Amino acid sequence: MRYEFWRTTINSTFALSPVKQPVAVLLSSVLQKQRHHSEGQMNKSWFLRLISTREKYSTQAPYPTLENLEQYAENTYSTLLYLTLSAMPLHSVAADHIASHIGKAAGIVAVLRGIPILAFPPPLNHHSNNPQNPAGGAVGGGQQRTPQGAVMLPLDIMSEAGVKEEDVLRYGAEASGLKDAVFRVATRASDHLITARQMLKNVQAGADVGHPFEHEGEEGHDHKLPTEEGREDGPLSKNEQQRIEVERAFGVFMPAISTSLWLKRLEKFDFDIFREGLRRRDWRLP
């Protein structure tokens, strides 16, 4: 992926001088519309954070801890949800907060789903559109070369469960402690979905979300409740305003469904991450 190209593209697009690239042109159109209507603008730093985080882990660098994996998910999957909300536009701390938990769950699940592929990557050959192997060697002469496998579970979880990367690469699903490690990581993703679900229930019932948002007040999350001057029945309460905002944002939260369904299948297969059934499309999804 051309990371520097996308950094330059984002910077030029936010300057309303987009390159002739479909994504940049469409994004520039949205930004112009938001500025014209004096709507809160999408946050450029979120785009740049997303690009930098993806670049950091493009070499399959390990996650030292489960918290580092959560941070990766926050900087990628949660950030995509923030950008979607701001494109609506919807600038809401409550909606961002719920999106943060859903994005973390989705990001953790994406890493779990990728474990079999990254541990046993297919051979690269000269027909590939990306003929550079992960170690940096060029593939040429029509020879097939198998890239070095990697196990992208957090190192602290692997240590606690007694999992060795070489055992996973050698024995696959039979590696000692692997199911326990997968269970621990999957539990964290499930916890985020449970939290998001409870927050949603709280807001829909007219209550507060239930706990503070760790990123509230940071750039992009420093939203203020809109004033409701001129309303005959007076201004809306904070909780009522949050309920309206979260209702508008509901469609953005849909990745929670596919994430939850996959976690249930993983549990059904006793956390065997290599089961073929985990890679099949769920019939309940489009």
C-alpha cells in the first residue's frame, strides 16, 4: 500500500486541492459541503492516524500486549466509524463512545480472523500483483516462494497461555495453549460488544451511557451539545439529546452484528481458530 501517497492525498484534499483520484475527489466534495453549510468538519488527524497505524503493522510487527492490540483497533476500526459519523455529519460524544467499543471489538476480531492466513500464507509467484515478499526479497523467474509466517496474537497473552510461535507454525491448531490464548483475546472483543450494547440500552432508556469516554475532550471528540433556543417546551436535556444522536447513528453501529456472529461461531468451534467454518460467509449477512 502506498502510505506516503495517501498522506499526501489527504493533506491536499483537506486543502481542497485533491488529486485526480476518485476517493480524493469525493472526500473533497464532502468537505466543501460541510464548510459551505458551516457543519463540523471531518478530522484530518483521524485519517493520518489511520494511515500511520496501518503502516506500522504492515510488516506484521507483533502486538506486545492486549492493550496494544486494542489501541490498533481504536486507531483503525474505531477511527473509521468516527469518520463515518462525522461525514453524516453527526458530532456526538455518546455516539463516538459507542463506536469506540464496537470498533475495538471489530478490530480485535479482524486480527483473530487473519491468524490462519498470516501463519500459513500462500506462496507468492510472478503472477502476483504484489511480487515483493514480506522479507523484502523480489520474486522472479516464475519461482514460487512461501513468505515467512507470523502469529499476530499479543505477546503477553501468548506468554501467559504458554504459546510459542514456532509451535503454531509447526502444529497449527494443535499448538499447546493456542485455544486458551484465542479465548482470552476473543473475550476482550466480546466485552467491548457487551459494553456497547449496555450503553445503547442506557441511552435509549433516557439515562446516561454509564461510564466516561476515555477520549472525550481530545481533538475530534470535543463536541458540544447543540443549543435548542426557541423551543416552546424549552431546551432538550443532555440525556434526551444523546438519545436522538445515538438513534441517528444506529446504522453506523452495524459492524457489531457481523462481529458478534463471528465470535459466537468461534465459541461454537471451541476457539479453534483454524476451523474452516470460521472462514465461510454467514448466510444471515448480505
